[in-house]
Amino acid sequence: MKKILLIFLIFALFSSDVELTVNLVCAAQAPTSKVIAYYFHGSFRCPTCRKLEQYSKEAIETNFEDALAAGELEFKVINVETKENEHYTRDYQLYTKSLILSFIKDGKQERWKNLDKIWEYAGNRQRFIDYVKDETGNFLREAQ
């Protein structure tokens, strides 16, 4: 990997297209696989739905700082009621607000999991966070 970066840097010194070189270096460093944690919601957001998002975000951001920084994990909040996001309802068979883990390898989704117990644990913040932490940790380990 270091040799590849060195080659790109040398190329950058002699290249007039610096933007292309920067993109190539970034592409060489980008992970080939990652996990995306999607929190899906609708346009109407009740207090429990907002709590689900808050707890999901907290669980991901406080327990997986390194994976987030390395690009191995992403957290995205998506409204499935907007035109461009309607496909997620079909893709993940969504029927309510949900937290989905999606394993992406070489730009293609390999598998996914609906963390359906978030509703069951919504009344217990620590149990909710532990559940999301455990499931996300397992998904990340399997992704490596």
C-alpha cells in the first residue's frame, strides 16, 4: 500500500492534473468493504421515533469512532417518504421506522439485517445501546 501511495505522489509531482492524482490516491486508500447503519423514518416523527434515531446515533458514534473515521462504518438517517428514497421500503421490506445494517463490498450490497428489537428496547436506553453495539460489532467483524 505504501508503494502505491509513493507512486501516486511521484505521479502528482510530474502531473498537471492534480485533481486526478488526488482522486486516485483517495481511491487507493478507500476501504473495499464497509457497513452502513441506516435509520429509516417517515415524515411524521413522534417522540419515540426521534428517540430511536437518537439512541441509534449515540450507539454508533460512541462505540465505533475508529470504524467511522476509517470509513469502515457509516451512519445515515433517511426519510423513506421522499420520492428519491421510496425504494428503500421495497429494498428492505420496511413497514415502520427501522435500523438496518448493510454490508457493502466492492460497491455492492452483500447482505443486510434489520435490527427489529429497537422497538422492544426503546424504553430502556442502555439495553437499546448495548443491542445496537453488539449487532453492529458482529456485522463489522463479519465484514472483515
